[in-house]
Amino acid sequence: MKLKTIALNNLRRRKAKVFFLITGLMIGVSAVVALMTTTRILAEDIAHKMDEFGANIIITPKSEGLSLTYGGLNLGGFSFDVKEIHQDELAKIKTIENAANVRIVSPKVFNVLETSSQKALVVGVDFNSELALKKWWKISGKAPETDSQILVGHDVAARFNLKTDSVMDIKDHSFSVSGVLDPTGSQDDSLVFMKLPLAQKLFGKEGQVGMVEIAALCKNCPITELVAQLSKALPTAKVTAVQQVVEGRMDTLHNFQNFSLGVSGLILFVGGMVVFVTMMSSVTERTREIGIFSAIGFRSSHIMKIILLEALIVSLCAGVLGYITGIGVTWGLLSFLSEHRPHMSLDPYVAVGSVVLAIFLGLLASFYPARAAAAMDPNEALRTL
């Protein structure tokens, strides 16, 4: 009789024990699959949301600065050799190695508006990219659609007594206020926004930009590499990463992964102990059977192979069922943990890994019980008859 047949017959005779083994190992594997898959999908979803939340790279004109001090007093400083950023140069951003990681490019030009009693900073922007960059904006009214319309921040509206459809004069041109920003708690509250080409024309800065904000997808791209590539493509500009934002995003993702690994390790340890205790108990209960095998000529290696074959079959079933159960649990968790169900993509590596993990864990936990059975003294085993 083949060893495989003996192992299968042993499993059929011990259906309750086999069910307990498969269930225990399946719960461990399914918990790991659910935790890892849920964490991966939520991390991708969070990374996508954070990448949409504002700029993480700032491009400004490069200049040399000089700070003046005398006798311990700071006399201020000044900038010289300021290099303008030409708008045509921004096309080079699409040529860098990691251009696919650049999601939004929002150029800006600035100028100060002075009236008899108030001052405000006017910003020319591309409203399509600006609105995509700042999804948290809430506008009372609407964004400008024509060159004769402007958008004003909350503080500007209060200082100049403006509201929707009010008229504001800038550089001898009258503009209609198409919308007022709700308070953002940022510098946007103190700005006046108009279309970029018109602002460049009014301020005598045709073809020039004063700053560029970039939203980059940095989950799979180190921000330092992206900054280096942009600096090389735009030699006349200073490229700066908003390190606090970027590091905060990456720390959040790393915390998700570390939490997942820690809990997964604990669950696997518990699952391995369940298999170990059950297999040791099975060996003790099968003392008589092992003695008979030894008496009829089975070697120690044969007995060990029989027990490991049983563990292999049980682990294979537990791995497959654990993966299916884990995916089902993940589907339910995503509905509970997220207001909108993120896109659930199945990773074939997780499917194969769950089966391999179950087999490895089952065989590892069964190795010592198998050795204990193989090392059992046949005479002591036969005395139980």
C-alpha cells in the first residue's frame, strides 16, 4: 500500500480532527490574507487621496541672495541675478524619466494690487489645474469662465467689501467677481485669482511664471529622485519638495504596512501553535497504529512521511479555503472601513503566497510531531495492544 493512500485513509477516519485542523489553519490564513489585502487596498486608496490633496513640489525662479549684518544687527538682504521661468520650459517636465508620476502642473504669476487704502496680491492661474490641485476649495458662486471674471479669497472679499457679481478694478480694467472662496485657513484667503494669460498681459510678464506647484504621485517614486530630475530639466529654476507633506504621506503608508505585518505575525504564530498541538495530540492517540506500522516493517522515515503527507494535504486545503475566505472578508471590511468602496484588485501573488504559507506553516508545525512518531520505540507502542 502506498504511503499516500495510507495518509488519505487516516484523514478519512479522523474527519472531526481533520475538520478542526483545516478550520484552525484556514482562519489564520484567511485573517492574514484579509489583513494584507485590506491594508494594501486602503493604503493605495489613501495614497491616491493624499496625492490629490495639494502640491508636494514647488518650482520657483532661481536667484542669488545676500544677507546683510553689521554689529550683530540684521540689516535685511536682497536678491540678485534672478532667473525668470519661461512658460515654454514647463513642457520639459513631460520629458523627465518619472513624468508619469507628475499628475498636476499649476503655473502662477503674481503682482501686487494697490488701492488708496488696501493692498492685495493678484495671482494669475490656470483654473483647470488649480481647481484639480485644490479639491478642498469651496466657492460661493463659481470659478471664472471668461477673462472679465475673477475669484477672490475670503479675507479679500471682507476687506474690499466684495461679493458675487461685485466689480473690482485692477490695472484700469473692471472685473466681475464670479465667486468668493469659503475660508481655507491658508494664504488663498488673501489672494485675488484671475486667468493666467490675462494676468501675464496686465503685469507685463508675457510668457513668464513666478511659481509652479506640482502634485506628484510619489507612492512608487522617491520624491528626491523626482526633484533631481526636475532640477536637471529646469536649470534656471529652484525645485523644492514640501518634505513635511511627503514624509507624512509615506509615514502613514509605512504605519499601515507595519501594523499589518505585526498582526499577521501574531496570527500566524497562533495558527502554527494550533497545528502543532493538534498534531502532537494526534501522534499520542495513534501510538497503537504507529506500533503496528513498525511491527510490519515500516521504517521510521515511512512513518514520518505519512504524518507529513497528512499535514501537506490538510495545509493545502486550508490554504485554498483561507484565501477564498480572506477575500470575502476583505470585501466586507472595505464596505465598513471606507465611505466608498475602493477598487478591489486581486493579487495573484497573494493567492499563491497564501497556499505556500499554509503548506509551510503546516509542515513546520508538524515536523516535530512527525519526528516524535518516527522515533517512537516499537516495543513500547506494541504494549498498548
